[in-house]
Amino acid sequence: MPKSSSHSRRGAALIIVLAFVVLLTGLSVAYFSRSISDRQIAHGSFNQSNADQLASSAMAIIIGDLRQEIAVGSASPAPTFGAGATLSTLYTPTANANMAPTRSGKPPPAGGVDPIPNLIRRSVRNDGIAAPGLPSRAVAVNSVADPSANGRSLTKARWNQHYLIPKQNLLDNTSEPTASFDGYAPDWVMVTAEKGARVLSNPTTDADGGDTVTPVGRYAYAIYDEGGLLDMNVAGYPSGTSTLQSGRKGSVAFADLTALSPPIPNNNLDKFIGWRNYATTQATNTFPGSTFAANLQDPNGTAVANFYKSILQNVNGFLGPNLSTPLWNGRTDQALVSRRELIDFAKTSGGFTVNALQYLGTFSRAINAPSFSPSTPTGSSINYATLASTSDAVNPNFLRRRAASEFIRFDGTRAVVGEPLVKTRFPLSRIAWITYKGPSALRTFPPQVPALASTHPDYDIWSLLYNYNVLPSTLQAGTAANIKACFGLTFPVGGAAGSPWTYMNPNG
């Protein structure tokens, strides 16, 4: 074999070997790079999972303390009703103050005024909360004033990202709270591996008993009361609304938001209502332009009239937009689904200033069920409180009355065994059934035009329909049978105007 051919083969073999070495090196580098990347992802996922677990545990502890506060502040033992899925407990506060969470860790009133009225309590060291409240278990380490070993801490502005604390600067959108919050940022609560959330006398010692513990995390919290805030999915009316319309104040929709401090100007409020009630008001022009919803300023326009009717004729408790309203420019009415949306709207749309957010919320509802329970007056020879729990009580404790069997309620819904016997308050709208000429269902419903004089015999019905926007269906439900069932009243058959209504047994 020629020498040159042998050298060529050796050279080719060397190149192939080197190529395999390069390929193997590349695969090894790719493998280790992917391993490092996956390790970082797994490490991050693990830490995120730990943080989520700690947050969930902290929330369970905080809510558990509030539940324990309810139990401790109520009569004991608390009676239970029903069984299985319908089992419920009735907690009766032993003092009026126990009807709401105990307030703690708040700045003192200034001139008799609470500087942070929405704040209920916070995690605070040496928590001397009054009974029946439970202390927060916080240690003497503040979330703002005391940075961690790696220099991390929270800011006051971050604690007010919800804007439930009054702002320091009313001229910008920042969340920096008022100076009243200085020194009142929440303290940290340490979570240990052995005993959960504990007060520590030093980083590794339980203050209660002196046991050695291992801290695994920390949390701090503040609790705010949003129950009294104005629900911006309902509150506020167009600037063109008349005094007669808004003066009835039958709904939070007629709350005057221009009376807030600082107020929401009418033109800004019209923009928000035009966005929220877009299809109902058929808002003109383009959002968020300065002339958007200008038609809401016209007291004689259809926008104001449609808005007014939509409030009085609402049938879903404002739990969502009225989807039965015809589309306007292909769109429906809208609703805010979270406080974050409300904050973003205030910051970006010009609908209203963020300074008003301390008064505003996106959900505020109360159970629409009677909770009356008679008490025994001092010196009374009759124990009304005890009698209220008997089966034949004339004035019963409504919360203790439960459905013993299924039946169809007056409103057409089916009663479920074990649920409250009386689920809703009596609708006062039914009073419109009783007229001076007999049941409303038998009356003539006059047209809106021409307007009737107050001396006209059907003026009362005309006024109910067009001045007070009572639904025709409400008046049509006012039959003699329904009035007897709901009020125990009967009107003479063929009776003249002004004939007396007679009270009798609704079932007789």
C-alpha cells in the first residue's frame, strides 16, 4: 500500500474521532445546561410552593382566630339546628360590641376622629387586644422599620396598595398613606416547624415555655372592613337625575358621591356610570374621551330615565349586569369584578380620583333574611326570650325556625328541609297591592300620557306606575287571594271606593 494512502486514512480517522469528541462535548454541555436550568426552575417552583403553603397556613390561622372570637363572644353552648348538610350553629353575641370584630393595633383618634376608619386590626407585638379578640402572636420585628438580614423590607406604600388608608398626597396616584400610619405598619408573625405561629423571645426560643423552635417563615397582616363601603357596581347616579328621582334613596344607587371628601365631580361620575351602565344609558361618544356619556347630563333625556327605571326594576340584586338590556353598539352593561379593577379604573380612565377609593368597594351585601328575636324587658313577668324558642310562639326567634318538610313558598321557590323557614324579608313593595278601591290587580292601569290630575280616581295607580316606577307585574300580582295570604286583609266584593279593608285569618 502506498504511504500516502495510509496517511490519508489515518487523517480521516482522526477527523472522525475529533468530530465525535466535539459532538459528545456538545451533548454534555447541553445536558448540564438543561440540568442547571431545570434545577433552577425546580428550585423556584419548590420555593413558590413553600410560599403558597405558608400564605395558606397564615390565612387559615387568621380566619380561625376570627371564628374563635365569634364563638368566645357568643352565648355558650351555641345551639345547633338541622343535621348533615343542613347543620347550622346559631351564635348569639353576649354583648353588642361582640357583633363586630374587636379593633386592635390602631392609631388613636385625632380630635375624636378615627384616622384609619377602615382598619380593624393588624399583627402587632405585645398585642393587648380586648376579649373576646385573640392576640396576633407577632414578635417585636416590624415589616417596614426592621429590614431582614438581606436588607429586605416592605414600604408603607405597599401596605396601602388597596387604597383603604387615606393618602398622604392628594395630588397624585401613589398609595403612600397618611402620616397617621407612621409607626402602625404590621409586625411580623413567626411560623415555626414545631408549633406553628408563635411569639418568640429570641429567634429560636418560644416565649411561652422557653422551648427551642425552628422558624420556617413569617407573615404580617392587616384586616380592613369593607362592609360599609359604597359598592361601585351599584352606587352613583347621572348628574341629570332630578331631586325627585334621587331623593327617595331607596337604593345605594342614589348615594350622592359628590358629597365624599374629596368629592367625585359630576362629569367624572357620568363617565364612570356611562362605562358601567353603557347599554342602559346608551352612552354617547367614545370612552374615555372628555365628552363620553355627555347625554347623562340631560335631565329630560332617555339616558337618565332608563337609568332610573333600571335601578327600581332590578331583579337580580345587582349581582351582575342586567343582561336583558338590549345591546348598545354591540356591548352590554359592565361590572367591576375585583378591587384591582376599581383601582385601575380610577388610575387610568379619569372616571374618579384614587383619593375616593377609601370609601369605595366592589361588593357589599347583607343577607336578606329576618333575624329578629324577642328579648325580655326588665321587670316583665313574661319571659319573651324563652317563649320565642317554643314551637307555638307568636313572636318566634326567626333564626331558630327551620323548614321541617318541603313545600312551595309564596314566591314559587321550593323550601328545603333544614333551611330557614323564613328566608327573606317581607317585600314592602306588596303594600302597593292595597288601594282605596280594592286589590291593585282589579284596577285600571292608565297610560302615562296624558298625565292624570291628582283628583282623578285612578291617579294613585298612575303615580305608582310613572312617578315611582312600580312594575306593572307587581301591581298585577295584587289579587284578592294574594293580599289575603300576605296581609290577612279582604275588601268587600263590589265594594265602593273607600270601603274598609277587613282583617281576618289569612287561611280562613
